[in-house]
Amino acid sequence: MSFKLDHRLEQDGILLAESEQYVLNLVNDSRYIWLVLIPKATNAKDMFDLTEEQQIDLALKSNKIGRIITEQFKGDKFNIASLGNMVPQLHVHLIVRTVGDAAWPGPIWGVGDAVPYDSPQREKVIDKLRAVVNLIS
Amino acid sequence: MSFKLDHRLEQDGILLAESEQYVLNLVNDSRYIWLVLIPKATNAKDMFDLTEEQQIDLALKSNKIGRIITEQFKGDKFNIASLGNMVPQLHVHLIVRTVGDAAWPGPIWGVGDAVPYDSPQREKVIDKLRAVVNLIS
């Protein structure tokens, strides 16, 4: 069975990179640097549905991305989470948190409404995410 | 420098297991099966502060625990997250989610007040967590 990205992930995200193993999206909410990494593992709903090899690769990739984006955007804390109560397709949130951001110090989900990027903002952020894109591509 | 558990993690948790590498707590909130795994890595604030070896072990252990508790407590979804915006000491939330639980389908943080276990409930849950305790001890 071939991999098909959940339509809600597709709708909320700006595609940053795609490889044989992953899709990497930028969430279209300019209040945070918020990435979503989706392993192309058909039928994986929970982390433990992945093979150990896939679990290891996902953890190391997520943390590498976390380090890059936290440094690049001068974040105070890196948040990483796989919840998936609404979108069952396994996906990992990678979020740069900054003291005083729209949800600080709480989690970001369900707080206010997304503020979509305007075009120049989006280009600027995507440009700063080049190292992350290279990691996945 | 020796490892010292953050006082808020200590205060909110019931110690389940401790090894050379980890402390595993059960959060004292009977609304969810909610565990917190803390790597004894002094000075680690973010996942990427751990060595790759530690990152791999933490990911595999977290997911193994996730599989056991989700099966044992007949959960619908496993939530895993490292946020740490309030408690900077690196810790991983491992939560069994059930359709219709107190926060479903949203994340559990900041929803209502914790409902502490009474003593028989606590004993029963801890008894069911024996396989997880053995994994860490």
C-alpha cells in the first residue's frame, strides 16, 4: 500500500521536504516555528508501531531538527510531541518555544487561532530552514 | 555533579522505578494513565542535549513503555511528549489516551484539576504497571 499524507496534515502544512522515509511540513502558523515530521510508515498510528530501526531514525532526525531550529530561531526550549488524537496518522510535532510566545509556558495546541504566514515571511522562514530541508531530502 | 530530581516532578509523581539511567514516575492524577520518564542526565534540558546513545535508549524505552501501558490499560492512543516549558529538567510524558477521557481529543496539560489516586486505586494501577517497572529497574 502506498503512503498517502492525511488531508488535515496536508491542509495545515507547507511542504518543506520529502524523502523516501519522511514528509516534513512547516505548520502555517507564524506565531511559532512549528514543524511536523511524518514517517511514511503506512498504518503506523503509535510510535511503537514502527520498527526499532525506524524508531531510532525518527528520534535522531527529530532531535537533530530540534537542535537546528532552536539554534537558528534562537528559541528558549524545544518541544517534541506525538499526540495524534485528532489526526491518527503518526506525526511528530517539533516546535521552537520562546519565552512570551502566544502560548508560553503552556503547550501550543488549541491556543487561539493560527496566524498564517504572509508570502515574504514564509520565504524568509523557509530560507532559514534550509539546513533542516537538507537533512530530510 | 549528581542527579537531583526536580522538586515539581517529585511532588506531582509517585515513584515507580529508578535505575542508573532513569527515574520513572506515575503522575498522581487518576484521570489518565500518565507516566513521566526522566533520564538522569544532569544538565540536559532538551532532547538534543543527550548523547545519540542516550537519545536512542530513551526513544526505545519510551516506546516500549508506551506499548505496554496502552495494551495493559486498553488505551486508544499513546501520547508522548517532551515539553518542559515549566519544569526545565528533561522529562518525557508517556500517556495512555482513551476516547472520552477528561481532555479527549485535546492534549491533557492544563485541563481541569488532577484527581489524585486513592490508596486502593493506586495499588491496583501500580500492580498493573509491574512490567513497566521491570523494564526500568
